[in-house]
Amino acid sequence: MEIANNILKYYLRNVLFITGTAYAGKSTMVAMLAEKYNLVHCGENYHMSALPAQILTVEQQPNLCYFKTMKDWQEFVNRTPQQYCDWIEGASAEASEIEIVELIQCSKDRKVIVDTNIPLKDLAQIADYNQIAIMLSSQEMSVNDFFERNDPEKIFIKEQILQADNPDITMKNFKACLAMINSKQRYDYLASSGFFTVVRENTGEDTREEVMKALADHFGLTDNKKSR
């Protein structure tokens, strides 16, 4: 069964999407905008708590079920960059279906802002220009700062890497995985897409309020509503 994009676009009219590369500030901006403008907050991977895990099957959602089928966490952190990249992209495609259903449901009466997994090529078909924002950081920042956040998930992954037979080799491999999924090719694709884009610069300055204002203007949440 397929649902036409124009129908999905109508039902997703109250949803604001933020996508982009790792460590660009997406999660922070989604949280700040949701609080300031009383939006429904759908953070990173929110969809995984929206659907009972037993609903997913290895046959239909192999990537989302990877944690059920992997041998152990050493397998996870020692995959090749291509295997890691294929898994991330596959999981995003599978998660998109869950996201769309969940977003239709929770945006019926209120505006929603989401740190989305939906690929940009699909977002472009189901949302307007002023519903989509891209946040970017350099490949170097995406890789080198990955473990700098006080994020339980990332702390756990780092612990698994340190338990490897050769932690240095495993860390080097995992960073190569991160580099591939945050490649310059992907960065350039997003940057040249024509959608509203914010680039995070590694200046050390706190630009959160400035970035939030720019995003709020773009999304039409302020009096200075912009249109394309």
C-alpha cells in the first residue's frame, strides 16, 4: 500500500522538520523551539518509543531490528564503514514510515517540531520549504566531537570500544564509520539542496539564541515570518 505524497503533505502541514549532519545542534534547537513556542517536541529517535518493539519484524524492518540480531556489541563497533553507513541509511528509511504515522497523529491539533530521520529527498515531496530546515557541521566536527556530549548512548558505545581487543584500532574504525555517514559528499548534497540551511561553526561562541531566532523566523513562528 502506498499513500500519495499530496495526501501526506496535507496531513503533515503542522509539522516542522529539522534534518542535517551530526553535531550540528539539531536536538538542541528542536528542544529550545518546542519550549519557547509551545510545540510538540519529537526529539532524536522519538519514534522508537512510539511503537511497541514486538511490532517490528526482521523480515520487514531488518535494520531497526539489528540490535536483536547482532552477535554482541563488539560486532556493532567493529563493522566496516560501508556496513555502518548502509545500516544507518536503511534504518532511516524504515523509521520514516513510523515517523510519518506518528507525526500525523500528534500534529492534528498542535504544531510539532521534529529531529527527523526522513531523508531530504522524501521530505521535499511531503513538506513545504518553510517546514524544512537543514543544520550542518563539518565532517571533522561530526567525527571528533561525537563522544564529547554527555549522552548515555554515546558513553555506552565508547565503553564498548574500550573493551575491544584493540581499542585504538576499533576507535579508528568507528570514527571512519562516522566520517563516511557524515561525508563531504553528503554535506555538499544537503548544503546545495536549496532548503534553508544553518551551518555550525566551531568558534566556541554560544550562538544558540541566534540560531533559534533564525529558525523561528524561517518556520514562521515569529512576527517576521519569511516566505519563499
